Amino acid sequence: MSKTVRVNVRTAVNSAAIRRERRDGRDVLVVPSATLPDGVVMNGIRYPAEEIAKSFASLDRTPAPLGHPTMNGSFVSASAPEGMVRGFVGAWNENVRQEGGRVLLDKVIDVEFAKQLEGGKAVLNAIEKSEPVHTSTGLLCNLETCNGDQQDGAKSVARNIEFDHDAILLGEDGAATPDQGVGMLVNKAVDQDGKEIEVINSAYDEVDRELDWAADQAARAAERLARAPATERIKSAILEALGFPAREQPLNKGEAEMADEKQLEELSVKVNTLSETVEGLVKGLPDLIGNAVKPLTDNLAEIQNTQKAKDEAEKAVLVNKVVKGGLLSEDDAKATPLNTLRALAPKAEPGKAAALNGAFGGTQSGDEFADYDLNKVIDGEAK
């Protein structure tokens, strides 16, 4: 004979394993967790490996509510509308697998969604502060009574396990009292048919996981302490190499600092080499720039010389023309700018020349050029 019960199994999370990811343009937190080791016995109930193997995949893509959702004093399914409204904080379970004799899974928390809810913000704050985080798996199963005394103390065997969710717990012992791991405030649940069923609260103490977390935190702290003196010395070496005053060294020099002496010396050599390289580049920069632009300047000079030769040849022609036309003397013509000579040249054409004074005896009568102003011609104003 068997009966259906609701079981909540609490476990601890290794906070150091929580990581941040970017998915589809959104920030998420991934919380690795675990539940139900093969063959574990809790509260007199044995969970056989074969029963877990048949059912653990049902945890995939289930909600990860904040606490087990309740309604009217009874547990309800986290996937039911009432459960979603009461417990969902933007978190769900995925990557469910069975490894090393236990069920492993990841909780994914959508950061932007969680920030919109008080419960979600509480979860994010706890993770940010590295506070203890527990999870609790809500499942349904049939209890089959054991025949005779069992060596492991089991009185019942869980059959037909059906996982509903794996919740996130904060500021509570989850489904357990501090001494027994049993007996939460809520002690009844409602199945999918609305029928009240018995609730069994269990806690699996993963001592190894807690020790791993403690050892990891202690190792990180020791590493930071050992690295601190050497870090300051490295900073000082870099500042000194760049020409800034070095920082004062700590008065206390421990064994960790002495152990890093060789590493610091190697870094100092690299910094000095880098400084020398930069100095060499700065000194050679003018030559590099000069060599790079020399072809351009040479080409420009060639163009300028060619144009100057053309202008001189043109001016010689124009000087000869205005002198022959009687507009200017040879010395004045040579001293006249090229643009002015260009303006005078058309006036030196046959039939348009004018004598500078009566001594030249032009071919035309004086009355014809009575209003002719040579100064305007020279200034480029004559038409």
C-alpha cells in the first residue's frame, strides 16, 4: 500500500560558484545547485537511484521561485498560475543532469526582471553580498512501506517521483528546523486535483560542499594577503620607471614579499626595457617623419621650380612685347609684375601703342590718346 506525499528537500549552494553571463542581450546570474543524491535516506524515506534516474529530467525548465509558493496556508505547484504570481522572481531551472550520484542543475536569474520585484532584489542583494543561499526541491512521490527493519533506517521507499520545482531560499532554514531539519511553518499541500496531502520537509546536509566553500574562501583570502605587499612594490616599480615618485613601501615585510623578489626583479627588467624602447622611439620620431614626407616635399619643389621657369619665360616675352610697343622702358618692364605685363601686352599690339612723351613720336596723333592714363594700365585697371 502506498500514499502520495509532498516532499521539500533543502540543500546549500556554493556561493563562490555563482557566475554572471550575457544571454540574448540580457544579464543573467547562473546559480549551480544540487539535490537528491542516489539512495539518500531522509526522514525515514529512501530515494532509490533508479527512481531518481527515471524522474530527474522533469526538473528541467521548471520555475525557481523565491520560497515554496503557498495559498490559503497550503503549498501549491510553482507552475500553477497561483504559484507563479506568488513566487516567480525571474528565475528558472535548466541544465539538469545526473552526475556523481546526485542531481545537478543550474538556476538562471534574469537580472533585469528580478530588479522589478522586491523578492528578486532580495535574491540579487544576497548573491552580491555572498550571503548563504539555500535551495529546496519540491516534489511529489508515492511512499511504499518497507518490509522489516532496514539497515539504513528507511521506513518507506519513494516511488514515481515527480519534480515540481527547485526554489531559492533566503533568510530561512527552508523546510527544516535547526535541530532536525524537519517541520516548516506550512505542513500541508494541495495536489493537482485540489486534494490536501501530507508534507514532509527534509534537509540534506552536504558537508563536503560546505567544506569546499569554506576552503575556497580561505584560500582566496590567503592569496590576497600574500599578494598585497608584492602588488604595492610592483606599482612602485612601474611608477619609478615612468618618472613618477615611488610609493612608500610597507614597513612590515613578510615571507610572502621575499618570495616574490625574483618575480619583481623580472618585472622591473621588463619595465626598464619598455621605457628604453619608448625613449628610442621618441628620439627617432623626427627622422621618421622627415623620411616619410621627403618624397612629398621634393615633388612640391620640383613643381614650384617648373612653374617658376614657365613664368620667367613668359615674362621675357611680355617684356620684349611692351618695350617694342613703346609702353615701358626695358628696365621698367623687367621690374613690372607678371600679372601687370599680362594686362599691358594687348595694348602693345600694332595700332594701340602710345608714346610715353613727345620725344618718342608715336604713329598716331596726340589727340587720339589725350585721355589715355598709363598709370591705370600699369595698375591693371585699363580695359
